[in-house]
Amino acid sequence: MEARGGSAERLQCAVMDRVIKLFLTASLLSCSCRCSKVRVPKSVTAIKGTCVVVPCSTTSHTYATWYKYQRSGYPPVYSKDTKDIINQFRGRTSLLGNAMQGNCSLKIDNVRQEDGGISVYVWINPHSIYGDYTEIKVLAPSETRISVESTQVEGTLFSAKCTVRHSCPVSPPLLEWLGLSSVSNEVTTTQDSGGLWVSVAHAQFNASRRDHGKRVTCRRMSDGNTATGDALNILYAPTNVNIHTSGTTPVVEGSNISLTCSSDSNPPVASYEWRIIQMNSTIKHKTRSLLIQDVRRDMKISCIADNSIGLGESDQLSLNVHYAPTNVNIHTSGRTPVVEGSNISLTCSSDSNPPVASYEWRIIQMNSTIKHKTRSLLLQDVRRDMKISCIAHNSIGLGESDQLSLNVHFPPTILPDSACCEREGSLHCMCWVEAEPNASISWTVDGRSALLPHFNMTNNCTGRTTVSVMTGPPGHFVTCEAANYLGNDTYQMSGFPQLAQGTVGFYYFILAAIVFIFLGIVIVVHRRLKKRHENSGGAKNTSSENPTQCRQNIETSGTQTNTQQMMSNHLYNFDIIYANTACGGNIYNNSMVTSQAPEDDMSNIYLNE
């Protein structure tokens, strides 16, 4: 009985052992089938501060849950129900891709140092399929690297490159540039041989002298890590070229001044050049400092600085040159031309620096000088012989205008030198007239303005003086009349030699002749015949003396002009040109307003002694 009982127990144990072995074998086969459908790496490397992706792929599924591997329990690393996620990973994990396409990858943001060494695994449609374990390895963040060429030429574009290594291809670290404003910025990301990722930011900048000496910095925004390049060496042509003066200021014209040129440039200026322009002529000097002698107001001065990049030029120097008044001019206002005796307004102007302090007028008339201290002057009772000038004063000196040449108009005046004389049986009469504008001269013989055929007239002008010469037979009453638009003047001359002692006796003779006519034709005829006989004898006696006397009367005049002398010589050399023309062609017969006639100018012409 005992033997049978022991045999039965052994058989029961053998059956149970076989069942257990079959269950374990089935379980292992089932596990092998589930695990083979999920593909994950054995490990991933993460950079602290960035994200890391645990790649995972399987068949289409509804959802997946990731767990942290540990000996006891199943702490979720990622779950649809976020409250189930353990604190270490809560808010930092997410699934990537599309579950329907079989993507079950896990993304862990902001990797921490304590994440290192942890293994994670995934369940697909929990309790359906699960994968192998993946170990997370955490590395310290690498330094940001920058690359930039520090020496640049102004006006060109230059590049800078910033490189950062990370483990998050889906969200590479953000990089920003500091120190300069970039024109463009482009980021590229590639995977290196170690399984990590490299992002490179390529930026372009404008080279400007304002950025000379500055540094370009690249900053990784995730943790603030920065990389700074060398100080920029921006090369540029000279700028801010300026001229500095030394010595007495302001500069007085004709004095000296020292000039120095300066500029801002990189590299430093190699040479300076001065350009001095005066009266369309340019003078150059190769020096930084310059002494200019005999400074003039019209000088244009500039400086040019040159280096290996280019050149720069200063503005033209504006020197405050002081000088005495120049270009002193008199300006008239009012009616022109000026009529003698009227008024005229005068104003003085000049060019000076500093401005004119005072003006002075000088009016010279009849050897007398009158002065007025004013810029504008109302000159009353203008006369033809006035000489007017203006003097301008400032702190440097004075300047004087030319004497004003006023075109003063006045009516004709027949000069006392006008006279008649007889020579070799011919009557020669000269009428001297001063007027502005020149006078038109006419003659009347025996009261008739139309000259007889045997009378001839010649006119000549010099300045304001007009000389008219009339020749013809003696024994006539002669009158000279001069006129312009302001008036006229007449002068009577005797053509009878025996009455040369005065026109009064001549008039008595005429009166007596009239009386004799009334006494009787016979007596009148007799007396007139007798008188003519006497006149013929008298003319012969005086004909040899009158030419000399005529010459003396004309040549001894102290007021004769050169024109008078010329006409006198012309007369006595018997070289008379007969022409019936008026001087200047200006006849003002319709404008005569006054009449002037000398009374006794003929009293000394004919002398019968």
C-alpha cells in the first residue's frame, strides 16, 4: 500500500512539472511574438538643456504608453492621462508623429542631468504589444562656437557663423546675434557621426565705420550660452575731414593764418593735400599744416586726406576775412537826367567786413568843400560844376567812390567871347554856346532867319560847348540864337565896322536915317550917297586894322577853351568848311521856355581907334 501511494505521488508530480513547462514555453513564445513588432534603439544620447527623441515604430495603433523601467511597479513616463505621469517627467514628454502610421516615438524636452541612466519602454495598446528597453544617456551641453572675419572694408557685406551641438532635430536651439544688426540670418541642421545634431546660423552684416571695434556675439537662448568674436577692424577712407585755424581771429585781409587738417580714417591717413583757389587759379600743397600768407577774401581753401582705402575732402573753409570798404558806389534816384537847380537823392553803398560804421559825403563847388555824415543825401540846387564823392569807414579802414558824373542839363548860354570881325573885306562871326544837351545854333541876318546865298555857316562841338562860325559880306545886322529843350539865348552882333564902338550909336544912325526920309527924298538920297562915300573910305581905312583887332579880341580872352582856339585858328587861316548842319543833330525848336541875351558883350569887339 505504501509502495502504491508513493508511486502515485511521483506520477502526479511528473504531470504537474510537464504542465508548468508547457505554460512557460507558451508564455515565452507569446512574448517573443509581441516584442518583435516594436522597433526601438537600445540607447539614445541627449544634450542637457535640449530635447531628445527616442525613435519608435510599429504597426498602426490607437495609442501608446511609455514606462520607466524599474524592479517594482510600472511608473508612466508618458500617458494619455497626464495625472498618471510621474513628477520627474510630467510636462516634458510627448509623442511624435502619427499613431495610425505606426509612429510611437517619445520626445523628452529640457533634458536634465538626472534623466541620464534611465531606461524606458513602450506598451502599444497596453497589454497588447510592448518593446525592449531604451537607455537614456545625458551629456553636458557643448560650447557655442562663433566664426567671423574681423577685418572688413566699409560698404561691403561680411558673414558670421554660429555653431551649436544638440540632440533635438525637431526643435533645434534658438540662436540670436548681439552687437550688430544682421541683414540676413539662416539656420541649417545636420546629423553628425555621433548621432547628435549640429545647427549652424549664417548671418550677414553691413561693414560700417560706426561698428569699428565692436564685437559680434552669438547667444544660445535655451541656456544663455554665448560665443563672442574678435573686435571688428573696419577699414574706411578718411571722413570728417576738417580744417583748424590758429592765430588771430578774425583774419584781416593781407595778413597770415596757420591751418591744420585732421580726419578720421582706418588705416591712418597717408598724405594730406591743400587746394587753394583764387582768381580761377589753383595752388596745391602736400603737407598737413600750412601757413597761408597774404590772405584774401576770395580765397577758397580745402583739404584732402588720402589712405589705402580712398580719400575724403573737407568743406571749403569759410574764413571771416575783415577788409576795408571796397566797391564804394553812389546810386541816384529820382528824375534823370538832372536839370540844373533841381534836387536829387543820393545813396552810398560798399562791400566791407565788418559792415560800414559811417559814411561821409564830400561836395566840391567853387573851390569850397561841404561834408555830410549820412548814408543817404538829398542834394538840393544841383549845379553843373559840382564834384560829389562818398567815403565809407569801418574798423579796418576806408574806401572812397569815384567822383559822381552827373548828367546835368541846363539851357544855352552864349559866351562873351562871341563876336564878329572883318578881314579882307569879309565878315567873320563866331558864336560860342555852352549847353547840355548841346544847343542848336541859328543865325539871322538883317532880321531874316533864311541866310542869303553868299552867307555860309559851320558848327562844331566839343563837350558841352558848341561853336558856330558864319562868314559873309559885311554891312549887315547879325544875331546868334542858341536853343535846347530847356530854353534859348540870343546875342546881337554888328556887321558894320564904323559902329563898332557900340550898338547904341548904330541904333541912333537908323533913327536919323528914318528922319531924313521924312525930310525929303532929295535930301535923304543926297545924305545917303554922301554917307556911303564916307563909309567906303572908312572901311578902307579900317580894313587893315580890323583883322588884327579881331584876332586880338578873340585870342586875348582868358576864358577861351581849346575848342575856341581851334576855331579861331581855323577862322584866321581862311580854311572854312561851309556846312549848314546843327551840332549833335538835336534841335529843340518846340521846347524853348526861356530867353537869355547879353546886353553889352559887343562893346569891345570893334575898336575904331
